[in-house]
Amino acid sequence: MGHRTCCVWFNMALSVRMNVRGLYRFIQGISPHKRLFCTEQPPKTQDPSLMRVFSGIQPTGVPHLGNYLGALESWVSLQNEYSSVLYSIVDLHSITQPQDPQLLRESILDMAASLLACGIDPARSILFQQSVVSEHAELCWILGCLTSMPRLRHLPQWKMKSKQKNEGSVGLYTYPVLQAADILLYKATHVPVGEDQVQHLELAQDLARIFNNKYGELFPEPRALLSSTRKVKSLRDPSCKMSKSDPQKFATIFLTDTPEDIVFKIRRAVTDFTSEVTFDPEGRPGVSNLVSLHAAVSGLTVEDVLIQARGLDTGKYKSLVSEAVVQRLQPIRLEIQRLRADRGHLLSVLAEGGAKARSLAAPVMTEVRKRVGFS
């Protein structure tokens, strides 16, 4: 459920307007672990065994460094925080944009390899391909029949992307309803999201209430886990987030970049004409982006990073940043390479995860069908 390009849903760069309820929840946040905080504190009497995390990521190839620091790193941590965790490669969502079928098949496996290499552990979480669980689409239809068109029309996904293309598909329009179905199908109680996804999660909360009021209590209202990690900006334009779709090929660091690629891209990163390394996001966005990046990959505070950079000009500091990024990503890159070469293992992991996901989804949909009147 991110950076936007991970639930789900890392490639959705959207503006967010939090309503009064959402803002209240944001202010009331607590910190369950280092990188995430919950927008609503769970009741003290809530059984931890009933708490469940769900998130998803589109199969758009190998993630970039912003995806990793903004979402995937936290996903790995959540496996230790919650007893039930599901991560879905949301291929149904991906076809709201044109896809080449063969490329999509390979992208699904690339994403599976990337998630496993980052630390997603099938023994501690369920990793699966969304489309193999048909209940996602069925619940989406039922929830869509409980959703008004004005409610969807004002969500940021539709407003942004329909304007970009001067038109939008029905799938793009109902995309947030499918997101809600993804979450409610597993009775998820917590969803890691970026700030640009808060409104979509609120739709899931609203639909849980609407269904419960109409058909009887069934779905919990999922709570947001908002990442506190600073967003990684483009190396070539620090006013924008790092993105896979950035037309400037030196702007984005991918998890599969070689050490040489990383050094070259950071050397080409935009800074300014002042040689001293300082942290001033407004006045010196380029240098500040490198400082934030250095702090994130090294696990240090910004203050500690500035102490390390004392006496260095920005050129020499870029070498220090490159070394830290390479050290962090090199094991992941090598593991992705190893996993890509073992296609059978990737297919087996997804098949096993799909079977586990279906075993959770099937009884929920059986109850939904009964309450709606289908059976």
C-alpha cells in the first residue's frame, strides 16, 4: 500500500488534501517503531493476533532507491511488528495504464525478486500476485455499488491522471474502490501508506462503515501507518520526487544499479555554487537532498552526517554519499540477480503466497455473499 510507487502503490504521485478527520488522526499519531506511526492508536484491549497489515505495489519493474527508503524498508520492519502481514503485487491495478503482456509477466517476477531481496520473508508474511485471488475483483464490484460517483470524482488519482491524458478509463476511475477491496478482503487493520494515499484509505474506512451499517458488522476500519521517512528527491531536479518515469536517466538510482552507475549518478547530482555542505532544504535543495539520502542509507541523523561532512566540499562529499549508497544497495543488487536467475523459485513463492491469500479471502467473501443476498 508509499513512496507512491508501493499500497499500496508507489507510482501514484498525488496531491493530498486531508480533511478535518484525517488531520485529527494525523495529529494523534503514535510511533510503534522507528519509521512508521499509526494515525489512530489501537484500543488497548485489541488482541494483537487480530491485527493485520496489508499493502501492495504495482509491478512496474525494479524499484528505485526512493521506493526502498520510503516504503520497502518499513515493510520489512512490519514483519517483526505484526503477526499477520500481506504484501501484494497488484497487477490488476497496473492495467489502468496500457501494458505489454509479456513485459508485465516479467515485471511481476522482477518485483517479486526485488521484494525478496529487500528482506520480505515468505515465512513471516504472505507475498502474492493480486490477480490470482479472484475475490479482489468480486468484492470491488460489491463495494463499487456502495460508492457514489461524486465521492470518486474528487479523489486525487482520478483528478490528476484524467487531466494528464484528457480522458480516463473506468478502471482508473474505480481504482480506489479496488484498493479498498484489497484491504477489506483480508480484514486488514493497518495499512502503510504515504501522505498522498490518505484520502484513498479514508474511502476504505468509509466503505467498511457503509457495508457494516447496511449488512451488519464485518469489516474493521483500517488505520493508516504513515511513513516518517523523508522523501528522496530526484538527483537532477530536487523539487520533484525520485521517480521511475523521470525522463532524465541520471535522476533515479535503481536497486539494480551497479556501483559505477551509482557513483556516476551521484556525481552528476544537482547541487549549487557553494562548496560547504549544509542542510537547508529551502535554500539549498540539491545539497540537502544528498544529506537526507546519506542519512537514510547510513541510519544516521542529519546532524551526524553533517559532522562527517565537515571540511569537505560538495564534490568530495558526493564521493562519501556514493560510498554509503553502494554499501547499502550492493547486497540487494546481488540478491536480485541471483533470484532473477531462479525463475522457478519466484513462481513457487508467488504460488504459495497466492494459496495462503485465497485461504484468507475465501471465507470473507463467503460471508459477504451471504449478507448481500447472493447465497
